[in-house]
Amino acid sequence: MSKEKVIFRKKANFNWLLKMAWRDARASKGKLFLFMASMILGIAAVVAIQSFSTTLKDNIALQSKSLMGADYLIDLDKPPNEKVQSIIDSLGPKAEEISFASMVAFPNKTGTKLSQIRGIKGGFPFYGEIVTVPESAANTYQENGSALVDATVMLQLGIKPGDSIKVGDLTLKIEGSLKSVPGSSAVFSSVSPPVIIPEELIDATNLVKTGSRIEYNYYFVATPNQDMVKLDANLGWRLDALDADIDTHTSTSERMGKRYENFGRFLNLVAFIALLLGCVGIASAIHIYIKEKLRSVAVLKCIGATKQQTFIIYLLQIATMGLIGGIIGTFLGFILQQLFPYLLQDLLPIDVQIHFPVEVILMGLLLGVFMSVLFALYPLMSTLYVSPLQALRITQDTPSRSKKAGLFVLGGIFLFILLFSFWLLDNWKFSLAFVLGIIITFAILTAIAGLFMKTIKKFFPRSWGFAPRQSLLNLFRPQNQTLILVLSIGIGTFLISTLYFTKDLLLSQASIDEQSKSPNMILLDVQTAQVNDVLTTIKNQNLPILQNIPIVAMRIHSINGTLNKDLKEDSVNIRRWVLNHEFRSTYRDNLIDSETLKEGEWIPEASNEGVIPISVSDNLANDANLKLHDQVTFNVQGVLMKTRVASIRTVDWGQIQLNFTVVFPNKVLEDAPQFSVITTKAANEKASATLQQGLVEKFPNISIIDLRQVLSVIEDLLNKISWIINFMAFFSILTGIIVLIGAVRTSKYQRIKESVLLRTLGAKSSQILKILALEYLFLGFLGTLSGILLSLVSIQLLAWQLFDSPFIPSLVPFLIILPGIVVLVLFIGLTNSRSVITSPPLEVLRKSGM
């Protein structure tokens, strides 16, 4: 080793490496910006979602008392017996509520409304407030014996305070409009808006009858320093045995937090995919950058720098850019977080106060550094194998890399994806499935690109013109960009198309308009003595009777001789809901369209004596661990009925009709206390309103569900959710565009050399432009079509496996997304390749030494 090199290496300490990294980066700001840009958007998306999810969870925990209106409550679906009442009385001061769904009418006004009647007694809410107009109405409605009516309903029907409302047989004055109340959300209020009246007036409505779905809630304020977890543990099992339940504000906030957390996890995955696309952009941008720096690396090695030192110089550059990108991405993510409360305001039960969690800030910064270094390692490895002689040679070849090191880096990348997805999903099974899905998608797109190149090479159209032939040659020649563009375009298109098809699938599940025989009006709580009169009223309005279904309420008393209370204590194979649930069963002699016989024998009729054969749904059989011929004893409102499982049915719960977990044969339950559900189909809104008005006047106890309104709310909800998802997917599109720009730049200098050679041979600029345009057209079409078809296959599998229903895809991805992305690819490709056409041949020859 020469003396100069020894001196150089002694002076080349860490400070010198930092200075070299800074000097070199300062001269390459524009090229390094491409590296940062592809990462910033991905980090911004992840930080925005993660920060909002954390903020929402914290807000729910802080406002949990206001959400419930109390520290804890005891709820039942029947009046409390003596034992439950003694527990309630022992807990001190309380507020009471009786709630149920019912139709309400407005005298001297046209229009009826299915509402949630809430009869309240006492100082509810103890936390939060009932917001009314006028403000005093929340304090005076109980003493004045009047009602608070949902503000939206009052606005829709032109109702003002002082007007009247009719609830069952009771008519009372409207004290004020109800803006908000603890225990109610905007989504559910739009289907069944709340009406609050004093509890002592509930009996006067004559709506509390056998078979009616009534909820009894008792609200409590905790004593100072009372432990909610211990309270739940001490009272939970006692109340559970008495068919009652206790909910604390902490357990309610945890359940609610998990509900929104699941949605947040899905959005996190969307953001994470944008981040992965950014990682592809990092690798692509660093590949370009390092390729241009190989001559500089060779020069550094000529003057004595070791391969480790040259490697560290560029590693420091990339880590610093990653930190800067993390800072910018985190800042942008917090700005985006401000939008979510406005986008999700109809879905959230609380007013979200935005804050900036420290752990999310650290995540954004570390993610920038770690991501950039990890995904840049593979292209950076080429600096280790640059020969000093390359400073003198004229070559564009990239130095070879160690295969073992390459596999090690690849393993590290997949490990990072797995661990980060587990951090987002908190489930190893889903995380492994997600990583496997990414690998399969990348593998399929890689195979498509490889097959495409082989096919063109094998069946090359030699009879085509010069420009088309040259554009096809560019697709499989050395240093082609087919693979990187098909991957980047295909993944981005796959994500967007999958999100769009998913929205279509969800909406198709909610749609009933295509089913001519499906009901769009459901009449609930029709008492046995009212059935004939109700049927006559419907027929008189020339509407069809689609279903008249008797329903009998019952609970499980024992399974195979083991009592319900013993099963609750000992069973590990039976789901809790089965033992607590009040089953609303029916009887009939045939299967319906939504059912198929899975096991056993369908028995249409049976005797009321001995053991009664029944049919159960497969989900109940699974959750209750039931098999054919198992014996189940039901408590049918005080009468014990011994039954055996004669058949197990597969039920399509997605169909818009009444389906049941337990079905009895005919001639068994006819004399049991029961009520009926009647369904019909109204041709239009006018027919629906006329029927509702007539039924409410004659039968105030009947609740009428207009499925048109319900499905309209569901569709609006799904549209809002899909808009948010598409908003997040927008980051993937932008990231994909940056990746595309990087991929195009990868071959930019090769294009300039080819342009020189073609123009030297006499090619015109218009011909070169046509060659480039056709190449990007082929690549854009192949990548986009591959992504759409892959998403179509994935959605068809989802519809088949999860929803078990056929799915007819929309043509929008093929008519809009496909040509849109192809045009975008073409535009970016030609814009980025301007210098290929405009560079004078002599200038390129001088720069490249040709």
C-alpha cells in the first residue's frame, strides 16, 4: 500500500465521512429528492391513520362516562325479578329507562316514523348532557309530562315545539327538539330516531305487551375511587345467572375502541401498502443514484478509501435523507389527521380532540430512517464491489453483488413487513396472510412480466413497421424496464381496483332492488288477535302478503341434560351468547330459499308429546357444539320443551328475508304465546307512506321497518367509508406515480445512448417519440390490466368464501381506471424522456466518451 493511501486512511475518520456525505449530497439534491418523495407520502399515510386511531381511542376512554351517561348500568330485556331488584336497590341512587322501538304519529301532520322510545326517570344523564332546543326543554320535559323529539325528524316533517306526538295510545306535547343524547349515535338515529318521554307515561302508551322487545336500563354513579373492574367481576356472574347484565363505562369504551380500532387497522393496511410502494420507490431511486455515483466511488478507492468507507458515506446520506423524509412525512401526517374528524363525524359517537401522541412521532421518524436504510441496502451493496479501475474504464455495467448478502437483505425486508403488519393488526395469522398475499401478488406480476417478455421474443412480429418493432424490442432487451414498471403499475392498480370492487360487493349485499320478490317493508310485533285485520288492511291497498311468520320467544334451559347455569360455569366449547340469548323461533313445514339442508332429515310435522325434532342453523350448531340427535330443552315462557336436533341447515343470512337459527315443525308451537312478523312490498314511497299511516292509526303497537330508508342509510355509510378508503388509496396512487418516475429515470441514460445511435443512423425525433410512446403504452396497459384482473380474482374469492354469493363486477375499473392509468403512464414516460429526444448527439457522445 502506498504511503499516500496510509495517510488518507488515518485522516478519514467519522467526521471526514460526514463531510464527504454532505458535500456529495449537496451536489445531488434533486436526485435525492426523488428518494425522499416516494417515502414521505407512505409515512404520512401511516402516521395520519395511526395517530388518529390512538387519539380516538384516548378520546373514547376520556369521554366514556359521557357516552354512557353514567359510571355503569344494569340492563335487562324483561322487568327485574325480586333478586335483580334487590341488587339494583342495594347500589344506591339511580336513574331508570324503559326503551323500545315503535311507530309514532303526529296529529294534524302527514307522516309516521319508526322511533326509539326512551322513557326516562331520574337525573339521567349523570355525565354529559341532553342537548335540546330550547335549552330548557331537557330540564322541564319530565315535570311537564311532554316529549323530546329528534331534531332531524322535526325538521323533515315541519314540526315545532308545542305540536303534538302520538306514541301508541298516548298523545303528548312536544317540549323541544332533541339534538343529542348519551347512548345514541348519528347512524342509528337516522334509522330509528330517539323520542324521550317520562318513564311514568310508558304504561299509558299500551305498547308494552307480550313479545314486545323492551329494554330496561338502570343507571348508577360510582362511589369515590370505586374499581369498575372489581365491580364487574363481583356482580357480573350474579346478574348473568339472573338473565341480567352489567356494563361499566370502562368496558363499554373498550368495546367501542375495539370496534373503531378494527376499521383503523384496515385503513392502516391501506396506508402500509402505500408505504410499501414508497419502499419500491426508495430501491428504484437509490438504484439510479448509486449507478450514477459508481465512477465517484472508484475515484475514492483510487485515493485510498476502503470499500467500507465508501459504503458508509452513501449510507449516511441515505439515513439522513430518511430522517428528513420521516420528519416531513410525520408533519404531513399530523396535518392530514386534522381532516379525519370532519370525514368521520357521522360515524363517531364523540367529539374528537386532536392531539399528537409521542409514540407516533417516534414511529414516523424511526420508520423513515429504518425503511430508507433497509430498502436501500441492496442497491448500496454494489459500491462494495466497485473496482478502482472503473474510474478509467468506460462502462455502464453494474458491479456484481454477493448472493448471500442479497438473500440476507431480502429476508430482512420480509421480516420488517411481517413485524410491522403484526404491530398494526395484532394478529400473527392475519400478518402472515398479509405478507403471503404481498409475496403472491408480486410473484404473479413478476411471472406476468417474464411471460410477456418471452412471448414477445418468441412470437416477434417481424412484419411490423420500424417504430412498433423497436418499441417491442425495448421490452425484452438488456436493462429493460418491463419488470419494474409492471410491478409498480400493477400493485398500485391492484390496490385501487380491489378497494373499488370491495365497495361494490358490500353495496350489492345490501341491495334488495334486484330481487323482485324480496320485501321492502317489515311489520313487527303483530299480536295474534291482530293478524287477520292487518292482512286485510295490506290487501285492501293492493299490496302483496309475502310472509306471515309466527314467532315464539324461548331460552335454552339445558343441553344434553346439563343445565344452563352449569354450562356457563363449566363449558369451554359453547359460546356465551348461546346460553344468554333469547331465541325468537318459528315453525313451518318446509325449507325456504335462503336455506339448504346440510345434515339430517327435515321433519315437517310432529307431535307435542315426547321429544320434539327441530332444525338448527349451522352457525348455532358450531357455537353450541351441537351434533345430530343431541337433546336441547327450551324454556318457552315457563314451559319446558324437550327437543332433539333432527337436522342442521346452512342459512344465507345475506338474503333480505327473515331467517331463524331454530325452526320447529308444525303442530307443536301453535298454542304457545306468540306474535307475528308480516312482510310486504310497496311499489313506491307513496304506497309505503299510505300503508304506514293506516296501520299506525289502527294498530299503534306495530313497528314498521321501511327497508328503503334502512338501505339508504347503509349505502350512505358505505359510501362515506369507501370515500375515506379511496382517500387513503390516493396516497398509493401518488407514491406509485413517484415510483413510476423513478423507474422511468432508471433507463433514461440508456435511452439517450440509443437515441444517439438511432439518430446517427438517420432516425427522426418523431420516430423516436413514437417508439417511446408505444413502449409506455404497452407497459401501462399490461401493468394496469394485470392489476385489475388480479383484484377481480381476489374479490371473486372473497365473495365466494366469505359472502357465499355471486358477484357481478362493475365496469368502472375497466372503463375509467384502465385508460386513466395508461394515459398517466404515457404522459409521465414521455415527459421524463424529453432529454432523450432533445439532446444533441454530439453532446451525448462527448459526455459518455463514445
